[in-house]
Amino acid sequence: MSVESIKKLYASMPEKLGRARKKFGRALTLTEKILMSHADNLDTQAWERGKAQLLLRPDRVAMQDATAQMALLQFIQAGKKRVAVSSTVHCDHLIRAQSGAREDIERAISENKEVYNFLRSAARKFGIGFWKPGAGIIHQVVLENYAFPGALLIGTDSHTPNGGGLGMLAIGVGGADAGEVMAGLPWEVLHPKLIGVRLTGELQGWASPKDVILYLCGLLTVKGGTNKILEYFGPGASAISCTGKGTITNMGAELGATTSIFPFDDKMAAYLNMTERAEWAQLAQANRENLTADPEVLSSPDRYFDQVVEINLSELEPHVVGPHTPDLARPISRLSAEAKEKGYPVQLKAALIGSCTNSSYEDISRSAHVARQGLKAGLKAKASFLVTPGSERIYHTMVRDGFMKTFEEMGGTVLANACGPCIGQWKRADIQPKESNSIISSYNRNFPGRNDGNAETLSFLSSPEIVTAMAFAGSLDFNPVTGTLTTADGARVKFEPPRGEELPAKGFAKGEEGFEAPAENGDKLEVEVPPTSERLQLLKPFPRWNGKDFDRLPILIKAKGKCTTDHISPAGPWLKYRGHLDKISDNMFLGANNAFSGEPGKGTDILSGEGGLTIAAVARRYKDQGIGSIVIGDENYGEGSSREHAAMSPRFLGVLAVLVKSFARIHETNLKKQGILPLTFADPNDYDRFDQKDRVSVVGLSGLKPGNPVEVVIHKSDGKEIKVKMNHSLTEQQIGWFKAGSALNALT
Ligand code: MIC
Ligand code: SF4
């Protein structure tokens, strides 16, 4: 971000916020201040939480390699010469964790050559900054280089809200949204409701910032934040380090929240100074009142937020969440009993620290403190211990300050600065396929199959310091706060609570930062897409709506229970096809539980009666016969990531409508953008009325209007018909996308 653009934003705020205060006749929250100062048109914009569609002008766009491919392929379709907004690409997701940092990066560079060449050449041509493989995980690199208080950033990754730790609204989106903003259009989002989180007290002992969000996951659940922003405030907020705040806002994604944010404070200024942005820190200091909520909000939060949650940090216990969902939370003191009661394998096979959520200097130094205690007492890690640094700076600082050595002495392996085991890019040799086993990590997501592709792996999440202690124990049956471990010669060891530093006293060490600037003028440059590529495929526009109702469509799958984007479009080995829509579509619904079949990912071709087929195979059969299909889903359908493949593959394979109890925000938008009709049951019990052999019609589509329900008819095999009322949240413009076949078609 150039200093000039920050100055410009800050200079524009007082006048805009003055107007907004007058318009509403009240004080403003921090979230409102940032939304209003990024309105595309403050005069015409309507503001109604939970109702209005906001048109905003983001300061920046960030994309990671797995989602950037579709974002850029869609941007290319818009036919622009250069991006309209500062943008970057980060190569982090495609690096497989196997044998340690250096070898893993070398392997990734050769395995992903075509994709990296495509991303690099497109970035050079269109004016986008390019961060090479190994440079770091997108959110860490954004925090170190681009994030600043008061900004609005969109990123093609659901954990983009990490930037909220530095006082900005950083929001995860699908690639189509990013493509449009890069093409110069405003960005559209439903005006979120606001949850105020008032923090008091100060974290004690083993409790860490991660526990704030783990606790909230248990309290609010994975859908509790949908279409809401969490704004933190109160005396406890300023006691948390900037990177600790980032951990909290990062994992707000697990609540389904649009984003989360902390007000600007001295901790943020210290972080900006430490990351060589002293001038930004000064500018923010001088504009502090615009980068925090108005005082009235702090004194009577109930009047300004739709919901207020209070957390006394002094009383917060360390938490562990999981398996399989981040909202299955409990204080660590209750873990052992619960594990036994529920029959979780108590032995821990692996303990993993780092990732975009938890690899700050503070995290690593506190974990190293735990590690040193164990080593000094003569303990060795009992579970395999893997460390994922978030960026080059973190990695080199860890080496310089001796943390790496400590982790290696403990038996740990240091992986590349990349997503690796967090996104199924983890080649494990220690378990058999489908073996039930437990692991614990300091990551943010733990859906089945997420880390190693094995749905029988029970993945628990906690803070890095707890995970480090658990690595010594190798068991869920240990509570480092109160328990002891026994060394080989029989001595009992009790850990002291972790201690560490928020920021490195000697500053960050630097290696190769890994940034490549774009060409001054890219007009003559070519984007590299080999015509025979297995990894990349230029997009063809989806067909327009034919103007007719959907008539008697077969049900492709009735997803039962949790159906996240990891269930709809698994990552791991499939990540390599993220730029090739046809190929990746074979993974469609592989992880989903089908109410009509006993086996996840499998279904029946109801035209021929043949069962045991993959859902993609069934969809391809229907597509070949020129018929569309529908998908039925449960609560919070599409929870989790921003990957639009979870919408594009169904669209590509002929799904016309998705009927669910409720949607997760990013996925619902992704469906709309790709021209699929997302509908929600007016009465959730109607979910139960759909049977495998039913045909489903969606009628009255030519009269589709914002706010008006849609009628669905279930045609039973015995000839009976059942009418079901469905709601939708399409705006007039979004109905236009549906009619055009996709948002992109409507644009071009
Ligand atoms: C994730 O954490 O699930 C991912 C992998 O980072 C995704 C993006 C993707 O699927 O590429 C996300 O969070 O959006
Ligand atoms: Fe990468 Fe995991 Fe963070 Fe997603 S959550 S950006 S996969 S480290």
C-alpha cells in the first residue's frame, strides 16, 4: 500500500464520517466507519443491517495460488488490460508437506510449474504483485506487508479476516468477486449485522489469544457469525498483541462471520514499526479517532451492536476443539474425560504448530519455551511434531533466535512456509488408509479428511503452546496446566506456564522475501496457458437461462448433516486441478454424506437405476442426456472455504438449483455468481420430504423477484405432488446474473 493512498483514505474519513453521523443521528462503530469510508457512493447507498446490499470500493485484493487461478481466469474473461485495484498473488497452498522445507519447495516448483508460470505471467501482465512459492502463507504476508488500520481488503481465501488484527476489514470472497473488483467494479456484500465482543481482564498462564476464538466457536457455533461482523473492544482488547488479535480474527471464519476486527491501538503501532512501516504507524496514530469506535459505543454497546458478548480474559481457560468441527469446544480440563467417554483414540499421532492462524513470533517463542522445559527435563516428543512457519521473516527469525534448533532437538520437522498439512497436502506414512487416529494442531479448521485426506483422522485444535506440550505427552489424556509427565528415568515433570515475547527484540531477520513486481506495461506480454495442459483450462461461458421453469429434475444428492466446501470440493490431491474445471469436477461431493446412499460421495443414476457411482459420474450422465439436476442440503451448507469450485463444478455438471436449510455466506454468493439458484426452505422440515426417486420442479421462474418466495413441486414416484415454499436472497442485479447464466456473463 503506498503511503499516499493511506493518507488519502485517512484524509477522506472525517468528512464522510461526519455525514454518516448526521444521517444516522448517532455515534458510529469502527466497522461502520470503515464501511462508510469505502462506500462506492455515500449519497445513494442504503444502510440497513441484514438487508441492504453494500457497494464498496476495496483498497486491495489478495489471492492465494489455489483460488487465484479461477480468479484470474475470470478476470481475463473481462478483457481488461490491467487491474484497477492493487492486487497480489501468493503461492502457498500448492506446496506439499513431505520431507521438510527445502525439498518440499523444490518438488512444488517442479510439480506446479505450469500453474506457477500461469500465475506469474498473468501477474506480470496485469499489474499484480507476485509472491513466489516459499515466500509465506498469504495472510501472514498480507499482515507483514499490506494490512493497515482502517483499510478494506478482499481476499480469495476464507481466512483473509486475519488482517482484522491490524484494524482493517479484511474479508474472504470467491474468485469471481476478486475478478470483478480487479476489473474495476465495486464489490457487493450484504450489510452485515454487528456482534460486539467486549474483552476485559488479561490472559493468564496457559491461556492465549487462540482461546478467545476457540471459546467463541463453542459459544456461537459454526453458523453463529453468518452475515455478521465481530467487532472487539474493551480494556482487554488492548492487552492482546497485534498478531494475537490476528489469530482471533483469522479464526472468526470458523463462525461463518463476514469478518472480525479490533480497534487500532499501540500494539498495532508496535507491529507496524517492527515490520518497517513506521510512517504508517504515525499516520494511524494521528487518525486514531477514526480507527476506533466512537466513545458512546464503548460506554453503551447494547445500543450499537445487534448482540454483545462479554469475555473476561482473566478467567479464560485454555481450550481444545474438535474433532471434525471447530465448535465442539471445551476447556482442556474436560478433554481427557470427554475423550474417554466418547471413545476418541487417546493416543496422539501428530502435533502440528504454525499455519496462517498461529505462527507469530509470540506463538513460536511461547511454544519454544514449553519445548525447552521438556527438553531440559529429558523428554522427547512422543507424537510426530511438525512446525509450519507463516513466512520467510518468521522462519529466519526462528532460526536466528534458536527456536528452530529447540524444535528440532525435540524431534520436530520444519516444513515449508506454506499451507501443507492444513489443506490436505500432507503425505503421512505413519497410518494406514482409513485408520482411526487422533492429531492435534494449532490450525483453524478440522473437517474430516482436511489434513491427510483420511476421514477417520480425528483432528483437534488448540493453541501452539498447548499443542507443543501435547506433543511431549503424545496423549489426549494430559492437561499441561495441572498434569505431570514422566521422563525415561522416572522423574515427574510439570511445565511452567509458557512465556514468550510479542515481537523480536532484535527485529525480524530476513531471508529472500520472494516478491516479484509486475511489468510497468504488460500489454505485449502473454499469459502462459499451454493448450494441452492438465492443470489449466481457459473458461467457457456457462449457458444462459433458457427462460423456462426447471421441470422434473432428478435429485443429484441429498447432503445429510455437515456439508462444507471440503465435502463438496475436497482439496489435498485435487488442489492440482484448481485451474482445470473439467478435471477438478470429478471430485464433486466426494466427501459428502448422501442421505440416499450408505457411502459418502456415492449416489444412484435414477434414470438407469445404477447405484454406487460417484456423484460426478451421475451428474455427467445426466449432463450427457441434456438434463439438469438439483442438490438438497442441510444447515450451513457450504461452510468453510471460499473455493468457488464448490459452486463451479456443480454448475459445470448441470446443477441448476441448490435447496438447503441454510447457507454459509461465501458459498451462497459463489452459487449466485455462477448462475445456480440458491434456495432455502421456508419450513426446514420440508428437507425430509425429498426421496431418491422424486423429481423436482422449480416453477414461476420468469416472475423471480427479490424477497418473493419461489415454489418447488416434488413429484413423487406414485404420482403425488407436494408443494414446498422456498426463500431466496437474490437482489434484482443477482437475478440478472441468474438469467445471464453467471455474473460474468452479465458483465461482458
Ligand atoms: C482453507 O483454509 O480451506 C483454504 C484452503 O485456505 C480455502 C481456500 C481454498 O480452498 O483454496 C479457504 O479458506 O478459503
Ligand atoms: Fe492455508 Fe490453512 Fe491458512 Fe487456509 S487455513 S490459508 S489452508 S494455512
